[in-house]
Amino acid sequence: DVNMQGHAGKKKLGVYSSKTGVWTHGVVWDNPLSVSRFPRSIFFNRMLHFSSDNNLVVAIDVEGNRRFIRGPMPDSARGVPNVYLSRGQLHLANGSVSELSIWALEDFSSENWTLKHSVSHLQLLGTEYSMFAGNYRVISIHPEHNVIFIVCEQLYMLSGPSLTKLMSYEMDSRELRFICDLEWGCRTPYLPYVPLLSEPSADGQ
């Protein structure tokens, strides 16, 4: 596990060892990047990856060594794009003023991103959910399929409760599916469930 703490432009990297059960805090560096409060991060190729401003994906290993991967730089992205892992490749989800685009880093040794999918907000949500055109965000990408998961949010009133829906979008068929209504007060971060089978099942699988 990796934890980043600090202030005044300094970030301290903490690494937790499951073998010793101890945190170590041996790496401190000047950090010119702005990291959001709840950055979406994934562990891949023995490095923790998360997106930052300046159109960068930052990769950090357990010794504190860093690598910066330049993003695809869309013309008018909204905020900082989130990083995901799907089919063994890093993915970025970028939202512009008019569309959503999904990018993949097919060659990890390079910084060449491939545009995997793009869809306008209106095409994504259709007429039934057009009210959410400016109020949705990608929260996850399926690890094995071309499916993204989004959360749509709409306020009933400026000071009232919100209507929050969890949706899936199949990129190949361009089909949006409703999954469920989330309870009032649901907020980021949304964490995908990844089962961990610590003991073999009865059939040995």
C-alpha cells in the first residue's frame, strides 16, 4: 500500500508492508503537481498510477521512484481525467464540453495513447436521461470488457436531496443500461468491488 501525505508543496510517500505490518516514510520530494482529494488510482506493473493536473499520469513504485506519462491532451477536458485498468492496459476517461472519450495506453513503454471510444453526452444518455448531460462522471471501467460505469446526479431543488443513478455503458453496442438508484448522500469516492479469495474453494478453483 502507498499513502501520500503532506502540505505546502511537499508530499511524503508512505509504504506499508504486509509482511512486517509497518509503515515506512523514507521518501520526501518537492511535488509540482496538484493532486485531487480523492484521486482514482490503480496498482499496475508494480507501480501505483494516478492522474494529476498538467495532463500527466504519475506512476510511483514502493521505493518512491516516479515516472510521468503524458496524457492524450484533449482540447477541452473537464477537470482531471481518471485512470483505470482494463484488459491489462491503462485507460483514461476524459470529458469535454460536448463528449466523453476513452483512451488506452496500449504500449506501456511509450506515451502514445489510442482513442478507444468517443460519444457525445446526448448520444450517451439518450432522451430518457438527457437531464444528466452535465451531471455525470465515469467511476470505473470493467477490467475485462468494453464497459464503463457512470454515476448520474440531479438535484430536485437547490437545497434538497439529489437523485443519483448508477449506469453502465457498453462501448461496442453503444448501449446504456440502468443499474440502480443510489441512496441519498452517496458521494465519491466510489470503489469497485474486487473479490479476494484467500482460500481455495471446494473444487480447488
